Amino acid sequence: MPVQIGGKAHSFSEPTGLLSDCHRRIEMFLGSLVRIVPLLDKPLDASARLAMETSLRYFREAAPKHTADEEESLFPRLRRMRNPEVEAAIATLDPLERDHGRADWLHGLVDRLGRKCLETGSLSSEDASDFAQAVAELASIYKEHIRIEDEVVFPVAGKVLSAEEKAAIASEMATRRK
């Protein structure tokens, strides 16, 4: 059973639902980082340290698997389809993949600065500002990115992908998590 953090959790038999569940986790862990930003000028208390550690680990370990699920499993299958319903969704894929690239770079910066904060106890005002700006940009990227995927891409994919394609995507997703 997948990790359930609020809301309904889907299994690998429902890959687009599982991808949407991942979005809820992204929102939750990003929200934790947003709440930590005002605390960076002094040593983090135990609760904030745990939130920082957990959020950084999620974005370092789990989020890249989510990106691979989309870019290696879902998006290529949608691009191969010649279906009028899929055309609008396909038009969103290139910008979504660019978002992934920018988010990866920002996550690297947040991870480096977040680990520095955990190691040294706090961040300089310059590093705290860089952390805050990166987290704010991530929040901006994810807000629209997740909306497009949850409202356009995933519903279309759920309707047009065959049971065999969904099973193949699910298998690939499960393999990434072993």
C-alpha cells in the first residue's frame, strides 16, 4: 500500500491517481519548507529541524521518481497517441518538462542550503534569502504545474490509456520504488 498522507491513496493499479496523490505530498512538503523560511535566522527547534529533514529527503529521494514516472512512462505514451482528446494535453507536456528541469535545479539549491542550515544551526541572511527565493519559486512553479497535470493531463490519460498501458506504467512506477 502506498504511503497515505491525507486524502485518498491510490494503488499502482491506478497510476494517474497515484501520480495525483504524489502531488498532495509535494504540496505538503513544500508547505513545510514555506513555513520554515521565517525561522532560518535562528537555530531551528526540534520540530522545524524534523520538518526540514523530512522535506529535503522527500524532494531528494521521492520527487525524482515522480518526475521519471511522468517523463519516462506517462508522457511518451501520450505523445504516441493520435487521439483528439489527447491533443490539448500533449500541448502542455513540453512546458511541464521545462518546469521539471527548473524545479530540479531549485531543489538542488534548497537541499544544499537546507543541509547547511541543519549542519550549522542557521543560515546567513544571504543564504536565507536565497533559500526563501528558491522555495517561493518552487511554490509558484508547482501551483500551476500541478493544476495542469491534475485537471488536464491525468484525467485525459486516465480515459484514453488502455488497461495494458496503465499496467505497464504501474509496473514501471513500482520498479522505480524498489
